[in-house]
Amino acid sequence: SDADSRRMGPVADKVARISGTAPRQLQDFRHILDIGHVDALISATPDHWHALATIWACQAGKDVYVEKPASHNIWEGRKMVEAARKYRRVVQVGAQNRSAPEVMAGVEYLRSGKLGSVHFVRVLNMKQRDPIGKKADEPVPSGVNYDLWCGPAPMKPFNPNRFHYSWHWFWDFSGGDIINDGVHQIDIARWLIDKPYPRAVSCTGGKYAYDDDQETPDTQVAHWEYDDMTLSFNLTLWTPYMQKTAWEVRDLDQFPDWRFCATRIEVYGTKGMMMMGRHGEGWQVYGIDGKVVDSHFGRHPHGPHLENFFACIRDRKTPSGDIEELHRSTFLCQTANIAYRVGGRRLEIDPEGECFIGADDANVLVKRRGRAPYQVPERV
């Protein structure tokens, strides 16, 4: 199913070649929810559709695998959790590292106290992404249900820069690379530190390198304050010497060159420092003499993560990437973006309300009104 019907045919042909059965093609995914023998929905939509698609699927009795980030905004993420619990649905978010044995081993390593007390963690999301340029509005392409594609987002004139993939860089649909790619590392970091909600957040940056239509920053630094620790996030989209590890290398017994690893997590303890990667990059621990004292190779966890989802459909257990956990990790990205959008000032966080204390302009961005009939209900 795809609001852009031009994309369905090639995918359907590929599925038919692999499975021997031609799948049905439905432009409006809501028709799938009416099919009784469908057990689960996989939502690989833009972020602005994650919440509503998940909630409607839960209400229809379907389990859901929804791509990261969990949601477009904080309030909608909480509603996804409420729907999953109310209708007793399995909702797995595509945070594959939650199914990675090496990340689990890293979590246990920190819990053991071998790294000592941890007071600072730094997350990197530094790489090269090409600018998207500047493009004029155009007529809606034939075969595209643009009203459905926009869904809960504002209905603005069609523009190819606000459409396939480039939607990542517009506030109506997403929140830039902190929430597109950085959420993977931030989720690992939150799992490692095992902390509740932060006390406060601040975030600065801007569009320094690119002169294009992108609304979200190409340079971003966020800090989340905890009682005895600071979690920091650094983003650049213009640093070609910072590299993601090649997919095939992640399944080998070798570590990245940590200096140029674009997606690493640095954990600083009183007894040592851990360098951890994502998606099979593994981790190494350096002692006070600067030598490696422990390490763990990894493998890409994409397959195990899907397998975990299908197993949970059958046994009804909580999935490894449960919506509650990923809502909390996405919350960190969303609070950072909100701090950035209100001028970079420090915002104190209300953990009970998942909002901000004494900051009306920031709280406006916790929730969006939505667009009829694509509105997330107050009561799911």
C-alpha cells in the first residue's frame, strides 16, 4: 500500500518473485484494516503518519511494526503507547539495536559497575548528506493521493522537496537528522545510562553549511541534564570524513576506526571509557591507561529485530523495541528540537506531563492540531 501508486507495482512484482504470490495493491492503507485475516501492519511511512496509522491499526486489532522515530511529536507518541496498552497490541518500533546481543552485553557491562560511575555520555551523528537544493511548487503527480499522503500534516502546495525522502528536513513531517538517524544512537545511550526523564534540555545550532529549502538544522548540539550526569548529542551533515560503517563490514569481526565513526556513543566512567557503535559495529572499553580492556563484536540486528516482532505476534510477549521505550527515546529528540526552535534556551521538563515548565511557546510544539479527518483522537 502506498499513497503514491507509482511505487506499488515494482514492489509488488518483487514480492511476487520471492513468494510466488502476487500481493493485493491498495492505495489507501485504511482498507487493509478492514481485512479480518490480516494480523499485522508494517508502517514504513513518513514520521507524520506513524501515530495515526499505529493507533488505527491497534483499534482494528492489528499488531504493528512502525519505523523509527516513534512519532512526529510528543503527545502523539504517548497516544501510541495508550493505544497499544488499551487494545493489548504488540507495537514494535524499528529500533533494531534493541535486538542486538552486543548492545545487550554493553548494557550489562555498565550495570556491572566495571566502568565505574558514569557522569557524561556523548552521542554522535556526524556525516555527509547532500543539500536538497531549492525547488518550486508543482502540480501533484498523476497517481499520487496527495491528500492522503499529507494526512495529519498541513495541506500545502505539492513540492518535490517536501515529498519522497526530502520530507525528513521539514517540521511538518519530521524533525531533521536527530530524529531520522540520530534516534538510533540516542536510544542506545538512554538504554545504557538507565535514567528516567531528564531535568532539563538545551539545544543550539543552525543551517550553517547549506543554502537550500531544508528547515531543520545541518549543525546541532543538544544537552540533556540529569541529576548526576549530562547526555550530549552532536550533529553535522557536512563532514565527509565522518563515515557510517559499510553494511557488509558490520557483520565481520572488526571494529570501526572510532575517530571517524559517524554514529558512535561515548560513555565516560570513572574507571574507563566505552566506545559503542550501532547496527553491528560492536564496542570497546579503554581503561585508565588507554588500553583496550574489554570488547564485543556485533552483527547487524535487522533480521533478529523482525524475527522478534513475528515471535511476539505469536506468543504475545512484549517486543524488544516496545513502543513505550522508543517513545521515551524519541521524546529526547523531540525536546531537543523544541528547545532549538524556541531559540536555544534551556527548558525545564515536567516528566509527568511530558511537557515543559513555564514555557508556553515550547508547549505549543508538544502537540499539533492535525487536519480533519486525519486527527489523532484525545481518547484512543
